[in-house]
Amino acid sequence: MTNDDERLRPVDLARLAGISTQQVRNYEDAGVLPPAARTASGYRTFTDVHRRALLTYRALRRGYGPATAAGIMRAVHSGDVPAALALVDAAHTALHGERAALRATSEALETLAETPPAELPRSGLRIGEVAALLGVRTSALRVWEAAGLIAPERERGTKYRVYRPADVRDARLIHTLRSGHYLFDQIRPVLDGLRREGSREALRAAIAARDEALTARTRAMLSGAGRLDDYLVCTGQ
């Protein structure tokens, strides 16, 4: 801790954060730190407010990322606290969206595990047969295809759609999630994850790891938001 009136050099702030003195200068130029005073010879001098700003930015960066953290600090230093808080709100909203998508993936996995695979002919199913199997209109399957969620093969010559077992599985998941009012943009990561991981078990492990990462990020965001609130109080905003 330093006294409010104590003057700090760029190297003092650099050592505090484990960064270079040039990075400290860059932070000031970018508005992450408030403007520094200059000595008669032109050297920057910083105060405890700059120390607090640096620590606040570093805490925000861990949870919100460098771009958002810098935007928050620039807004604060320009006197636009509502804009800074709007960035905080937007980041939390985006995180909530990620959690919702993860929850959709988990629910879809449980649905997939509880539903026995359909006995399909080796030649696959036509669109009307898939629609009857799921209890939906053929138009719904066409909408899902147009949205890029499923991509059934086409027969040579007739160009009729052919749904293989994986296509039927994906269509069943889409139907289940749509019934739960999930949007296409929330469903797409579910399908992408299942196709990428190759199995329910692999995707389940990936979900668990992602959930841990989101929890850690939430904690980091809370810590950063607490630092920001302290800094706003410190600077009288």
C-alpha cells in the first residue's frame, strides 16, 4: 500500500503487476490508466490512484478479457460510468447465454441416452418417414435443414432426401430442444459438440470441463466487479 500523495515511477507500477514499463506507458496511452502527471523533464509520475486503476484492470481482465476490461476502464476514465457498467452487464449476459447453451447440451444428452436408437433400414428414411417418427411436419425438417442444423444426403437421380441414423438422431435432438423453446443458435453448439466429440461420453466430459471453466470465469468476473466498485468509490464516481 502506498500513500495517496506518494509519487510512483513507471517501473514501480510495472513491478507491482509483473509487466514491463513500456506496457505501463501503453496502458496510460490507451486510457486504461488515468492521465499521468509529467515532471519538468517530461517523465511520467503516477500516484496511488494509478496503482488502484492498474490492479482493477488486471482483475477485470481475468474475468472479462483484455478488450472488455480496457473498454470498461476507458469509459470510467472518460467519466461515463453508465457505459462502463453496460459493458459489465453485456459480459454477464453473454456468460448466461453460454450457460444456457451448455445446459441445453446436457439436457439433449440425457434425452439421447434415454431414447433407444430407432431401427432404420440400411437405405435410410425419407423426409415423410422421419417426420412421422418424430411427430412433426415435413416443413419443420426443411426449416431445420435451411438453418444448417441437419444436412441429409440426396438420392442420385430423384434428389429425394435420405436420413441416415446420425441424421435421425440429430433431428430427434432438435425436436426435443425446440420443444423446450431453445433457439437455433443455442441448438447448433449441441449438435456441433456431439459431432466433434464423437460420442455421448466424450461430449459429457467436455461439458463437465466447460462447466468448470465457466464457474471459474464467473468467480473471476465477480472479483473484477468488486475491484471496479472499489475503484469507483475511490475516485468518487
